[in-house]
Amino acid sequence: MVKLYDLSQPLNQDAPFWPFYPPFEVKYFKRKSEHGVNAQYIQTSNHMGTHLDAPRHFVTKGRTIDQIPLEWLYGDGVIVDLSDLDELDVFTPAMIEERVEVREGDILFIHTGWHQYAQFGDDADEEKYIHRHPGPHHSICDWLLEKKIHVWGVDMISTDHPMNLPIGRFLGKGGLEHWQKVRNQCEAKFGGSDAVDELFPPEAYQLTHNALFPYDCMHVENLGGQIGAPELQNRRITIGVFPWLFKGGEAAFCRAVAFVEED
């Protein structure tokens, strides 16, 4: 018997959205009492809730959602437990491989526990979720390509560390100065300004997007749901990522699912 685990976050107008992107909007345009039916209209970016970024997101002629082979979206994989990470921590390929075997072509999901800070999490805190999540060392890009991984994902708002994003480089500049707060915290954590500049060099900016999409290595962001179930951690399972067949789509909402054989 196979047990299914939902690894997705709920999505509605309250869900956190990426800075500079439009939020999710929904309204009824027909109601049962007047029209005999309920019907809703939505307007949103693709980068809300649990979603799959296709290469077209950063590559002009990259694959779109409808061009991703189904075989890449379902198959053998692992969920690695990195839930011991703290705010703005950096994780490495070695830390992943210390905890679980990752094979060529796997679907790799990373559980940091950060989904609990998203809007519908147990400890919802939007600033913590968006500004202070952990992230990978930039060396993860070469490692993912060596592993021939096409799909990986995180239970955070981005696969890049905040210091390799607008979050830690210019968000709120001239206003609330969110970027400066993030940088100050990183300088205290990693040993000063020079250490931060070395750990997060200019060429690492959005690197899990810029360096991987040209090679058809794509990712799921905002995983959640049951991703923290103890029986899913650091073991081989079957994973599926199911976006709608969006022709020309640079990204799409998706449902992420783990399939586990039970005795």
C-alpha cells in the first residue's frame, strides 16, 4: 500500500508574496444566490505558494512548464532534514550528503522547517520567513549539476540565501532598509563585513537561478505541508511535482507529493 504526503503550502490572498511581485488576488464574480452558481476570478504572479520555476524564468529561450518531461517530475528522490538550521545559516552539499544518499537524477527536497513561518504555518512570521531564511552555499550549483538533478526544492521562499537576493542587497534601500538589517545580522553571524563579502560574492547573486536554469536544473519553492513528517526524513522515497500544463509558462503553481510504500 502506498501512503501519500502533501508537501505543499496552502494558497490564497493571505499567502506571502515575493517582494516587487504582485500579490494573489481572488474575488467572486458569480454567487449562488444571484446567479445560481459560485465562480471566482484570480489575478496573480506565478511565484506564489508552492510553485515550480521553469528555466524560462531566467533564460530567454529556456524550457517552459509545458516542455518539462513528466519523467523529470516524478520518480526516486529524497527529503533531507536540515531543520537544525537557524536564521541566515548556510548549508553545503557536504551537509546534505552527511545525512542522506543522493543519487544521480534524484528529485531532492530540502526540509529546513522554515515553512512553519509562512502565513499558514504554526509560527507564522512573514519577516522571518522572507528576510531571514537559511540558504545554500553557492557551491551547491556545481554539485547539483554533477548529480544530474533536474528538480530540487526547498520549504523556503527562495532557493538562494537572502544575501544572494534583493533581500540582503537592496530591499528597502532608501526606506525601511531591510537589506541593511539582514546584512548586519550576517556580519554578526559570520565575522564581519569582509567575511560576508567573501561568503556571498557578487557573482553568487541569484546563482541557483542563473547558473542552473541554462542546464535544465529547476526548483520548487515554498514547499510545506507534511514535509517535516519524521518518516520522510533522510530516506529514499518517491516524489512527484505536478504543475498545470501551462503552455509558455515561466513558472506554475504545483502540488508536491511524497509516495511511501507501507508494509
